[in-house]
Amino acid sequence: MKDGTVFSGFLREEGGVAFIEGEGGRRLEGRRIWQGYLTHWKGRPVNARALPQRDYENGEPIIILWPREAPHQGPFFDLYYNERLVKYPASTFGHIAININGAIFNYSHLINENEIISPEEYLYRPALGEFAPHPVTGRFDLSDPARPYYDKFGRNFMRTIHAARVQGADIGALDEFNREMMRHIHEAPVDPKRPHKYSEFRFFSRNCSTIIRDGLRAIGFAEVRGVFPRDMFISAVASFLRARDEGRILFSLRTMPQLMVPEAPGSKLSPLLNPLNRVRYLRLRRLMGLRVHPGGDAV
């Protein structure tokens, strides 16, 4: 199986051996398929490909699987609010990322997490090799440079994700803004005392939320406010609702419940710090009839 080659089939397991069954017969028999995939997707249609990263146990390329879904038609962006990781104090306020036409822009204080990646890698990477938590501590661990554990596997296995989808805005300008931000980050001076950190990251003024917030403002959502992820997300959703009611965009809201695996405890909602956003949140709940349908439209 070559890196980047995608094939599809049904995820099966017989006699403790996992494989994918498709038109060409069985594939990946004898290869390591992460147990989390079997827990949630056994018997379901999936896509698969090899990643360049290696499994620490067998030295082979890691196999990523993801659900087989129809591609989205037309320009769009999804604003993702990721709930907080309870084992990391730095995650108290959650996380924001943005998917623009199938390219996910992720910003972080860690330089290696400032990246543009595919939805399957962002959402569904397996907890194997460098993506896994350390087998002893269960956390991020770089004590062995030859075998780092970034604890950065599929975000939907680590957290519940709330997604706001927008169509009809200036998607091209938003994409250009975020690509320029990513270039700037990777060209920024490196702090020799903290080479693995993004040197210009600032907790209150240049974080995952503020960069994405400024991109939304640049394409016409000028009223979006907030420094921290959940506050910014609620403010953005309120802005999207107004734009939808004015006939300027199409908008929908959905939740992606956490796919529970042993490698990650259940995520939690982060606090809303702005009292105005607490009011907005209550209004949104009334608009949604207190229902957010997993995987489906809520607004």
C-alpha cells in the first residue's frame, strides 16, 4: 500500500484479524488497524490510506481509516469549536479550527500543530506512533526525541466538536487570509529556548481563536468578538444567524459527538466568560428547540 493511495471497502474482523473488504477482495490483512476504528466502524464502509508516519511497534506506515461520505458540493467553511481536553490545563478554554473547502487550518502555541491538513487527518488519525499519548504517562511526551508522543490523534476521538457551516460568504478571501497567516507563522523567528513553540503566540492577542476571528471579520462578519474559543464560537454563530436571516448566507449547525476510546477521557464544554455570550447561548438553545442532532443540521 503506497502512501497517499486511497481505497474503499467495508471494515471487517474475523478470528481477531481486521481487514477491509472491497471490490478487489480483502485488503490490509496482517496490517495493524487501530482498535478504535473497529470499536466504532466495524461493518461500515470506510476509506483507507497509509500515512508517512511509522508505527513504533512494527515500523510500518500507520494506516488511517475514515468514514466513507459523499463529498460536499460548493464552496463552504466549517468553524469548529473543540471541547476542552480535561487532562490538560492548557486546554481549559477548548480549541478553534476552521475547515475551508476541505482544508483544515489549525493554529496552536506548538509549532508542529500549526498546519493545514485534510479532514480525515484532523478528525480521525489513529492513536498510534507519534499521534498516541505516551504509553506510561498517557500524555504528551517528548523526552525521547526518537520516539515522540504528541498525543495528537483524531480530534473527534479526543473531543466532541461543534461545527458551524457557512455557504455564500467570500470563501476565497477567507482561504487566502488563512494561508497567509500560516506562511507568516512558519516564517516567524524561532525562540532557541523553546524551539517547539510558536514564538509569536500570545494567550490573549494571537491564539487559535483570534487568528480565525480576524479572518471572519475580514470577509464581512465584523461583529464577531471573542478571545477564547467557545466565546468566539458563540459570537460567530450569532453573526452567522443574522447574516442568514438577511439572506446573505446559508448556515447550519451540528455536533460531532466524541468517539470514545481508552486513549482519551471524555471532553467537556469550556466556560463562557462573556456574560453576553451566555445570553446568546440560551437564545441559540431556544432556536434549536434544545436539540442538536448528531451529524445533522440543528439550525
